[in-house]
Amino acid sequence: MARVEDQVSLAAAEADVTYVAARRLDVVFRGGAGIFSILMFLLAWELYARYGRVTTYMLPSFMIVVEYIWKDAVSGDLWINLALTLYRAMAGFFIAAAGGIALATLMSQFRTVRWFFDPLISVGFPMPKIAFLPVIMLWLGLYDFSKISIVVFDAIFPVVTATLAGIAAVEKDLLWSARNMGANKQELLWDVVLPAASPQILTGLQVALPIALIVEIIAEMVMGGYGLGGAMMGASRFANSPGVFAGIVEIAVVGFI
């Protein structure tokens, strides 16, 4: 009997080892496939730009773009533009995150607040909020405050909707159990509702973060000034093709990271 149990334990251990090894190979394969596809794309870009029927103005080679990025990095312009873009995007994101969660919580707790804001959220969520950029420029000017404001305005909607969905999906059994244990309304909110809704809230934040970066880049392109989007549009105005493609690569790297 002992031998049978030993054989079963050995088989289970071997199965665990095989599963772990398969998982590791799967992770390595997925990561390697992603890197391989990016390298192949960059190689095709380089070869087509060098030997294709296009001019450097239309499509500079990848190495020319890398050289341009290196010059910007050495001169310090890259780091200034990158820091300003990330500062505005992250400031807008954090304000939208805090405001969106707070607003959704109030809407879930007070019928008057939900009655007032629910139509506005329903109308505003599907529409392209970037259309309000000219209005923001007229009201607030072309400085950091206006750029952060349009980021907040765009990024807050997915946070509000995700938080509302998460709060609405909290299991009733959790609420009943907490009430039976003597939890008051405030304890119910902070200790039960918000923790239970946190997966949905995090999903909304994951949606809002890239929106914040995208809107900030667009705002910089339109308003000008320092930043990755502003530098890219400045290069475009002076027909600086390597500068334009350098901006694309920089934005892609920031978005990926």
C-alpha cells in the first residue's frame, strides 16, 4: 500500500514539474515571439527605406531615426519633452482616477447625485471628448493647466463607469453578512463595497491610463509647446522627417512601457 502511495506521489510531483516547465516554455515562447515580430518589423523598415523606391523625406531609415533620437537624448531635449509629457499625462490620470472613483461612489450612495450625473455620463461616455479641446483652449489657454484638464475630462469617464459597474456587482450576500455583523453604512462602503469592486475599478484605471497618454499627445500636437507631441509637430512644420518618425518611435516606446 505504501508503495502505491509513493508511486502516486511521485507521479503527482512529476506532473507538477512538467506543468511548471510547460508554463515557463510558454512564457518564453510568447515573449520571444513578440520580440521577434518587432525585430522583423524594424528590419523590414530599415531595408525598405534603404533599398525601396522612397526618399529619405518620405521614409527615413530606422538607423537615421535612432541617430536622431540619440542626438536629442545627448542634448537633453528628449528628457525635457518626455518629462513634461509624462507629468501632464500622469497628473491628469491621477486626478481622473480620484475624481472618478469619488463621483461613482457618491452616485451609488445618493439617488440625487445619480439622478443628476447619470444622463451626463451616459451621453458623454461614447462621444469623442477630444472635440472639447478647442473649448478648453478658449477657456483655459495653452498652458499646462489646459492640457491636464482635457486629460482629466477624457480619462474620468471609464473610471466612473467601471466603478459604478463594480459597486453594482457586489454580491448581496456580502452586504447582508456585513449588516448582520453590525457594520454601519460607512464601514459597509469602505470595508466591503469598495474592496469587492476593486477588480472592476482597476479595469477602469487600466483603460483610463492609455487614454490619458493619447489625449496628452494630441493636446500637445494642437497646442504646441514642449512635450513629445509638440516636438513632433514642430519637426513636421520644418519638414524634418527624421524628427517626425523619432517622435513616433518615442511615443510607441513610452506607450509600451
